[in-house]
Amino acid sequence: MHLTPTELERLTIFSAAQLARRYLQEGVRLSHPEAVAYLADEILLAARKGLEHPDLVAHAATLLTHEQVEPGVPTLLDTFSVEVMMDQGTKLVTVFDPIEPGPFEPVPGEVIAMEGEIELNAGREQVEISVLNTGDRSVQVRSHAHFFEVNKALSFDRKAAYGMRLDRPSGGGERFDPGIEKRVVLVPFGGKQVVHGFAGLTEGQVETQRNAAFIAAAKKGYL
């Protein structure tokens, strides 16, 4: 027996759908691939039995409930398409939201925050400094940057900023526009306080590299 790629795919869908039917019989919730295989197999069968396109789409929405699939599957399965054989030839049937979500359906990947507020950098020493951009273009500084080593065009008390970073959430930062003085709050690095990269002035643990970093900064015109 020689099978075309389309026929081999049909057998794969059927096999996965049969596994899904076994799970349903045993009261086991379906995963996303299992739910897709089951829905696709039922639509392919209905098309062979002569259902028209609108009826196929409507039929797909009656096959599974949120109680028969794993939490999050209804949200993940917002759309899927399957090619079916009809009297007019091969057609693509696209189904949207075939499984009605439950009342408290989780959204995969969503962040559910605890109640209350989280204090940023709680207990950290804070240093507030004034920063003036003496350049001719804006400078962006991100929260992770060693503020001592930021762009030379920013004028501020660099020694006070040694071993410090912006007191901003991860991924945040500050924008310094030309000729505008701005006050920012800095906090010490946490953990082992090892700094590498940036302007290459520190390259190590901040306390052990302090003097060497000041000398390197002076030589390169940062101080």
C-alpha cells in the first residue's frame, strides 16, 4: 500500500484522536495537542459525511468543554485550521474559540501578583544626586548599569555613584536630555557586587577595585 503525505497525516491525526478519545472515556483531561487532534479528526469525519462549511465550524464548537481539557487549553486554542475534502474539492476550515473557557480560566503565561505592595530595594541605602547632560543628545541609562561608568557627557558626583545603580525596577531606567539637570536616586548593587563591562573601569568586586576604578576613571576623563 502506498500512501500520500496527506494520507499519512490523516492517519497521524486519527491515531492522536483515538488516544484523546481513550482519555475522555477514562475522565482524563486533554492537553492542547490532544484536543487539537480530537477536534481535527471530528471535523475531517464530518466533512466526509457531507457537512457544509458553516456546519463544520458550528459542529467544532460542540465537541469539547473546558471541563474536558487541561486548564489554559481553551485560551491557547483560540484558533486552528484543518484541510478537509468536500464535494467541491479541498477546503480550509478555520475554527475560532472552539472551547468555551471556564469562569475562572487561567491565561497561560499571565502573571498573577500577590495582594498588597512590594517595596523596591527594601532596606537598601539610598543616595540622591543631580545629573546634568552636557552633551548634544539624549542619554538613556538602564537600571542595571553601574552609574559610576555611564556616559561621559553626564556630569555628576561620580565618586558618590561608585558601586551604585538606579533605584528603578529591573528593565527600567532614566532618560537624560541635553542641558537639563535631573535628580535621581541610586542604591548599591546587591549580591557579590561584582561589576564587569560597561566602561571597563571597575572589572571586579566594587570594594576591592575602588581605588583602581577611580584611577582608571581619571585617566579616561570620567572624573
